[in-house]
Amino acid sequence: MKKFENKTVVITGGARGIGKAAADLFQEEGANVCVWDFTESDGSNHFFCKVDVSDMAQCIEAAKACVEKFGSIHVLVNNAGITRDALFAKMTEEQWNKVIDVNLNGVFNATKAVVDIMIQQKYGRIINTSSVVAHYGNVGQANYAVTKGALISFTKTLAKELGKYNINVNAVSPGFIATDIIKTIPEQIIQAFTERTSLKRMGNPEDVAKAYKFLASEESSYITGSVIHVDGGLSF
């Protein structure tokens, strides 16, 4: 029997990058995978819901569609995220608010859409995607760092609230992973950060997806309120 057979996994931002790698990995392990994203990935055979996570109504409708299709939701991976980089002195209100809406409010919306389902079945795994910049900050990413730092506090608070329902809530903090989002960062900065890792390389989406899989599995059943760093030993 595969590890996630008869389990339904929702992955926000699951059409590309880390989310796509996670969707494929969970499906290989037998899961029913529901991808929530703006656009469907080419060649994907996952159950797809077109969702703007910053819109609560869309999240609620997507959750209903997943339950109608598969019967329940067991795992939520809050993976969706965007950047709108600028030095703070030049950052616009629109750049600030857009990142907050997707990276922070989007996690609130997606989690609210599924949490009652998990409470009723007395089982769930919620995994939030933070970032290395939550711990160290990063020039030009005040908006992004704020959202990713807030997700750590959100994770620890929900872990305290939901543990009595057998719902584990954890976070993953990726370092510099080879995805499209890295394209917004100058090459010399990426190289400098790579040199600061113990492993002297960037990560790949599968590295993070495997951490998601671990936190969603029964092997992590006594882990909650924790943050797993997937950053190659990055130090500042």
C-alpha cells in the first residue's frame, strides 16, 4: 500500500515549481491531489481548481469541489506565494498589499476553507511554506519577509489550537531553491548565498517537496509547531 493511498492532499500554488514537484510526489505515493492555482500546468493529471487564494470565496468553493470529488481533505500544503521586490523606501502600497494578500491572507483563506473538515474527521496535516528570509531578512524583500515570518507564528499558534483534534501544523523554510521566483533576485546575490550554504549549491523543488511529504506522513505524527529548514545549511 502506498503511503498516501486514500488520502486527499490540497496544494496551493501546485501548478509549477515546488508546488508541482510536491503534487507529483504525493500522487506517486497514492494521494488524491487537488491543485489550487491561477493556471493549470501543462500535462498535469491532478484535480485542478482555478483559485486565487487571496479570495476567500474561491477557496471555499475549491474545498467543496475537492470534497465532492474525493470525499474529504486530509492534508493542506499552503505553498502559494509571490514576490514584488523593491527597497522599502521605494516600495509602493500596491507591492506591499499584493504580497500580503497572497502570502499571508491566502494562507488564512485556504486554511479556513479546510479546517472544519479536518476538525470533524479529527485528523489533518497543515503545512505552511515560510522562507529563509523569515529568519534572516533580505534586502528588497520587506513585504515578502514579513509574510513568511508571520507564517511561523501562525504555524505555532495553530499547532496549539488544533492539536486536540489530531491536526498537526508545521512549516517548512526553504532556502534558495531553483524556481522561477529566484529569477527576481540578481545572479550575484544568488551566488553569494549559494557560497554561504554548507552544501555549496542551490536546492531543487524536490528537496522541499520531500519535506512536505515527511510532515504529511505518519512518520511525523508527533511533530507539530515545528519549522524544518530546507536551506543546505545556509548561514549569515
